Amino acid sequence: MLKVLITGANGFIGKNLIERLHREKDLIVKTYNSRDDLSLLYKHLSDSDIIYHLAGVNRPIDDAEFVRTNVGLTEEIVNYLKKINKKAKIIFSSSIQAEYENPYGVSKNTAEEILKKYSVETGIEVCIYRLPNVFGKWCKPNYNSVVATFCHNISHDIEISIHDANKNLELIYIDDVVDSFIDCLYREKKEGQYYYPLNQTFTIKLGELVNKLYEIRDMRKTLIIPNLSDKLTKFLYTTYLSYLDHSNFSYELPTYKDERGSLFELIKSHQMGQIFVSKSRKGVIRGNHYHNTKVEKFCVIKGEADIKFRKIDCDEIITYFVTDKKIEVVDIPPGYTHSIENLSDDEMIVLFWANEIFDSTKPDTFYLNVHP
């Protein structure tokens, strides 16, 4: 049974790492936080095989706290391990700021040097990750990350300001950090190697980041989902949602009603088209039109219906009977006028997909009765 200690366990990265480690087999996870007594740290150090040293400060009131915490705690750990001759692998979360001469960066660089010296003296493996701006769920606004601050403010209608829209940011998603840390848990020791690469990072201009987050916010009005095939956009989308207030998880959709029933649009995408839903009263027939390029899919999820087709240059009528007793999707090819009729005694509900967002200036919809 592998025993793992996490310092800074209550922090953003610590919480996410703990969640992941609890899904690993044959592990016991121990934690240490800034308010715990040092005696607890010593107890856990004495009985740990792996140490994830995540504890640190990056926005203290007093710059001296950088030295007291980022450097001092690291010294405390290695000195105690040497004192009891404990052989425990250390995985350290440093920062790309360690390359710079600011108080935070200097403290991180000093901690790195302490760990490397410890490794040389003892032969113990030390793995150092210099993290860029980390973002994801549970990240603290106005402290951990500019992404967290922007997500919180935008989702709460708080104005944000940026000084340099063209400034480049290097970002890493929390799950990629955790994946890298887990990889290191089982990685074979490489002599003389202290710094390890991260699985993937992203570079984006500050102004572009803000625009993406506003696009994500506005999805509730436009219904347009951002391009989730782009990994950074996907991660920003999931991160943004984690900052919504509990009372703000839902939003109302406009519903269009007439004598036939009702219809509402659900999701739109420039890459994948749109999804909409209709409710039709008994005997209602919708459609009697064709498209030249647009294609659709029909899926009856309540009731039963006849879906009729006729190729616009012939008289043959093709009929598909569909019912919620056997869920199936019917493709609507171009060049076929088509209709759907509610055959049930109750309301019929149909889920529709179209391969493009409806454009009233170019609707590609031409009315023609299925029955010639």
C-alpha cells in the first residue's frame, strides 16, 4: 500500500489531486495544511512514500511570507526527512515565475534549489513541475488565476478591465496538471533529471481570452455553443460553468406558439448546426417543404407519426411510420419535400437536428406539398 502525503491539500490543486488519488488503487492519502500543527507534518513525513509538496503562497500581504512559507516549509520538510533518514520521493509544484527576479519567483527558485541539493545528498528522487497559470474548477478568484477572476466576474455581471489585450498568457488546465502529477507517481527515476514536462499547455492573448469567456456567457441568449473541438475553449467552457451561483444553473428558452403547437430552439453551433424541439397537437401536419443543401434529422420522442417524402421531380410518396415505442432517427435528404403528421391522440414531441443554423436571409426552405 503506497502512502501519499499532500501539503497544501486545501488549495486549488490539492483538492483536485486528492479527488484523483482517491480513484487510484492501493493508495493511502494523508494531508497537511497551513493551519495544521507542525507535529502533524512530522507524523505524516515519517510514514509517507510519496510527498506532493503543493503548499505555498503567491499573494501574501507581506513579501516576507514568500520566504517563510515557500522556502521555510520546504526546508522544514527536507531537514526532517534527513533527520529520520526517510526515503520519500518528492513531487514539487513550482512556477514558471521561478525564472524571474520577483519575490514570488525567487522564493520558488530557492525552494527548487533546496530540493535539488537534498536529492544530490541523499539520492532521493525529486520531480519539479514549473506550472504556468493553472485554471479549472475550485480555483479561487482574485488569487489563483486570472481565468478564475474573469470567470467569476463575468458570470456575476461584474465589469472586468484589462490593460494589455495583446499580452500572451500560458495556461494549463487543472486536469492536465493532475495527469502529469499522477504520471510522476509511477514514473521510473531518471538520474540527474529534476524538471519534468507538463502534458499540454495553451497560449492565448488576454483579449482573446476575455472574448471567449463573454461568448460562453452569451450562449444562454444566442444558444450558440463555442467550438468545443478546440481543447482550450472546451476547458474554459467547463471552468466557466463551475463559477455559476447555485441559483443560476438554469435558464429559460423562448418558445414560439401557434395553432399547431409550439417550438423552441435548444442548441446552436457553427460547426454542428442546431437542435430544436416541437410539440404538435393531434392531427397537425408540419413541413411540406424541401431544402437544397440543408439536411435534418427527425426523432419522435413522444407519440407516433407519419413522415412522408417525395422527390421534387417525381410523384412517388414514401412513408415512414415512427413511434416513441421504438426510438429511431429519420434522415431528411436534400431535394425531397417532406412532412410529419401527428397520428397520436395526444401531443406529439419531436426532436429535430439541422446541419446549419437557420438564417432568415438564406433559409434554404421552399414550400411544396408532399401530395402533388
